[in-house]
Amino acid sequence: MAVTKSVFGKGPNGEEVVLYSISNSNGMKVCISSLGATIVNLFVPDKDGNVADVVLGYDTPEEYFTHDAYFGAVVGPNANRIDKASFELNGETYQLEVNDGVNNLHSHVTDGYHRRVWDASALENGVLFTLEDADGNMGFPGNKKVEVCYTLNEENELKLHYHASTDKATIINLTNHSYFNLDGHASGSVLEHELWLNASHFTPVVAGAIPTGEIAPVKGTVMDFTEAKTVGRDINAKEEQLELTGGYDHNWVLDGCDGNLQHFATLKAPKSGRVMKVFTTLPGVQFYAGNYLDGRKGKEGAHYQKRQALCLETQFYPDTIHHANFPSCVFDGNKPYDSETVFRFE
């Protein structure tokens, strides 16, 4: 294992942004920026041993500050949507940024964790990123201390361990927002990728992608990935849930979730032969099929078109604060946040 450090560029206030690279003996390497604790590159061998970068991203910190796709970043303190951009907790009402219609998405466009320059320290086989977030920042209560630890091993497992503490009851729902294309970040559509999800239910949405509160079975619907199928097989079906979000952009309820690490997804790219298995301790995953990629310029001159990548964002369910039947993402001084997600490449 090897961990190296280099200067990636400058933040908006002139602060240094560092890029850490972690590599193993199998030809796999991940590069992570202190800006947003962001996965900038993820190099993985294919079936013939050819190495390609399988995540979307940008070449400079300035581009990450300019654009809002959240490529590879840690999103927090709350990933996904909150209805009407407000919530009540212990008798107090908290107002958040209105940034997605009338709702809140990913906490804050400019002040969220994806735009913060994190403190970082190299480990033997990884990097630990930390930040502090003050009470009231972005509208969320609680003085928070947040850690995300990335490690890479010889089994080609990229592990993300999240931990956060707070001195006041608050919402904490962290995720990584990497966009994956297992044929390579500049290789075109992912509609032929094959996906399996260990999820017999999902959370239907209304306009604005806000959950109704229902936990609905996927059997017999276009939302069923309990048997592997291509991403593109049903994505353009005339079905209300897909039409509301322009394709897949929903939360799947993971079967057998008990807080232990479990295998919940397998993504295969037939062309390159790469396989990614994903594990998590969390109860849900947002599968987003890149419906709103708009041709923007990315790394190495690539232009990322609609459905050129997909996200598997492990999480508590969207808008869970407003649904008593959803798993709670409220944490306090007696209950810290802790989760793990693993991406294993074969």
C-alpha cells in the first residue's frame, strides 16, 4: 500500500487544496481531495488488466467550486431532500436553504460539506478527513465534529467510514456522491450496465422528488432490481414514478438492514468486465441514473452527457425527519452518527 500527497490547487479563499492518492499492488488507485473529501479519480483494472478512471470529476478545485453536480463529494450534514426546506425538532422549527423548487437538497449549495476544505491526515493505507460545523450553520442545530476515513486494501475494497458527534439534537445524514461509469468516465452511456439491488421495496415520491411516506413493493414494477437487469431496460417506461424524476432517482429500502455491513448492490459493465459490489450499514440507497447530466465539461476534456454515469448514495431515507415510519437520522450528544460503506471491485 502507498499513500502520497500533492497540491491540487487553491480554494476560494486562497487556502491550499490537497490531493491524496492511495494505491494497492493490483493497479487500483483512488485520489481524494481535501475539498469536499471528494473522490476525484478512481483507477480500476478491467478484465484484461487495462486501468481506467471510473468516476466523473473535474481537473481543478475551481471547477468543483463552480459546478453543482456534487461529483465524488461527501454531502452533509444532510444528503438528499427535505420537504419545504424546514423541519421541527424538540419543539423548535429550523429553516434551511430553499434550493430545489420549494425544498432543500443536499443541505446548502455553497456552504455544504462538499464545498468545505477539510483537514486531512495520511494513514498507513488511507486518509482521515475532519471538519467542525458550528451550531446554526446552514440552519442546522448543533456543534458538530465530522470524520470521514477512506482506506484501500489488497482486496480492492475502498472503505468509507463516517463518524459525527453533536452537542445538540440534529439531523445527520452523510453520503458520498460519486458518479460511476465502470467502462471509464469518458466512455459514454451506462444504460448497458447491469444492476442488482437487495431491495424489495422503495419510497415513492410526489413532484419535487419528496417521498409520500409509503414503503412500496417493487415486485412487478419498473423499480424492481431484485434480479439483475440493465439500467436502460425500463428507464424510459411511461410510468409516473420515472416521469416525475426524469428516470431513476429514488430511494430503495434495503432488505435485512440491521446496522451491520451488508452487500446490497452489484453493478456490472459487460464491455469492460468490471464489477463493483457495494456494502453498507445504512438502511437505504439513492440510485440516481445521471438523468440531469447536461454535457458539462469534465476531466481530461470529457463532456458528460445524460446517463453517462450513475450514483449509489448510501443514506437514511430522503425527508425522513417528516415520516415517523422511516428510520430516524436524528442524533444527539448521547447518540453519535456512525456508518460504513464499501465499494469492492472485481
